[in-house]
Amino acid sequence: MDPQKPDSFQHYTARLSTGRTYHYVDQLPKEFDAGLSPTILCIHGFPDLWYGWRYQIGPWVRKGYRVVVPDMLGYGDTDKPFDAKEYSTKRLCSDLAALLDHLKVDRAVIVGHDWGSFTAARFAMWYPARLTALVIISIPYTPPSRTYIPVEEVAARVPNLGYQVYFSQQESTKNIESNLGKFITLTFRPGSAKGPNFTRVGQLKDVLARSDIVVDDAGCFLTPEEFRYYHHELSKGMNGPLNYYRTAKYRHDEEQEANLAPHLRADLPVLFMWGTKDPTCANIVIPKAHKFVSGLQDFSVEDRGHWMMVEAENVVTEKVSKWLDGLAIKRLPAKL
């Protein structure tokens, strides 16, 4: 498992019981026991891939964990339905549960980043019995809202989330696909990098459209090889990835219909990690999350931005490992 060589990981494709086909990486530890070896299921965010976890997979496998990392719906070689309603969190969680079923894993440690954090936390609500622990990175837990909040209002409350208004519009798909290299270079930057601001309403569309705004390659943390891999995979289409930002009403209606409770399972251990220089992390939400997650521990990493698994690769890898060791996860059976 060489982080610089995507082909050095074990890749699989499976048609799940939900009818959708997923590509995923599945790495087994040396002393693998299907009934005892704990599983970590990693869920990436936007605009990422399974490859976002490249620095964590190997170390966690060497610690004795089975590590499963799918390309989420719309990405890579996973199915890419056009309609945004197909990307609702309930449907994504159904896919993840089906993937665990396919692998004959009853319970897993669920680890998510960005959109993957939101999905992981909702998985803990839709399928509470399927988790032994939950780790969310960069995006704090937020409970279901009784009132539907349009993305425009979200951006008004938290201006650094203004880019979501652009992503929610269908026109962003073509614009980003036409400027994919620039978009990748702009997006994959550490919190300390200098460059054009793009998080507030209207800024990203303007940066992509204007040829006089240059995005410096030196600010991007991807190596040339990593950049080529991301460009190749995201060139397969950006409509699916952007559809995650077009599901707000579908998600709200599903959660209201199911009457999802705002509190996570009381005995569920939850770790939240975030970088202090992440402009997309709504810090005001973090204290509120403790009201709904009794087992929550939050851990900040100074001077790091949004891409924690790369910017703070060793911190993320070791913190999660030690935290799980403290929970004695390895002594919990993988089978219910």
C-alpha cells in the first residue's frame, strides 16, 4: 500500500442489494478473522475520492483493522445517477449498510470527512446498531432540523459556506467541468495557503470564470501524480459530486417523515477532529453538538485547514488509533 500508487491498494466493484454498483478498496490485516477483526469504514467528502484516505489505510491495517473505503455515489467507478434525489443521505446510508452486508460485516467503526462526516453521523441515526464507534472530521454534528433551511439562508448565517449556493445550482456542473484543473488546484490547499478567496457567495463562480485570476500551483498540496489521479477520476463527471449540495429538501423531508431523533445513541463513542484554519468548519456549532451527542470528544489541530487527512496525516492516523485503543474496539466482536 503505497500512498503514491493507487493501484497498490486492493480494488473491488460490487453491485449492492440497493441496485447500485460501488467501487471500493478493501484492505485486510495479516491476522484477519472475519468474526473478530474490527472494520473501519471510511467515507470521503467533496470533491474527494477513496484516495483521500491514502495515508491512513496502511497504518490502520497494520494496527489490525480491516479498512474499507468506497468511492461514494457519483465518484470514480461508482454509479453516477443524474437526479439529485438519488443522493439523499438516507439513500447513501442504505448503500453503505448494503456494502457492509456484502462484506458480511455487521458492525464497523465509521469514519467520515466533509460530506462523509455528515453522512457518517446520519448513518448513526439510520442504522444505530451497525456502529461500534464514530469519527467525524472537519464537519461537526448537526441534528435534524424541524424547519427546512434553504441553502441561501445557511450561507447568510455562515458566510464561509456561501460556495454551497453556487454548487446547488445546475450551472456549476458545466462551469467546474470546463475549469476542472483550476478547480482542483484551488480546492486542495492547506489552511495556511494564500490564494483567491472563494468560500463566500459568488466568489467561486467569479474565480473560475476570470482568466486574469491565476491559481498558483505552489499552493496546492497534491503531488503531480496525485493531481493527475484526481483529475482523471473527477473528469468522469462532476454532476454526481455536486448533487450532494442539491439534496437539502430531500434530506429534510426524509428525516421529518422518519421523525429522526436529534440525539445519537447514548452509548456511542464519537470523536470529532477539526483544523483551526478550516474556513468551512462552523465553529459555533461545535459546543451545540455536545448537547445531542453524549459520548462526544472534540479535538482541534492548530494551524491546519480542511484537508486533515493530508495536512495532519500523522495526527489523524495516530489520534484515531489511540482513541480506538482506549475504547478496546479490538475486543468487540465484528459480528452481532
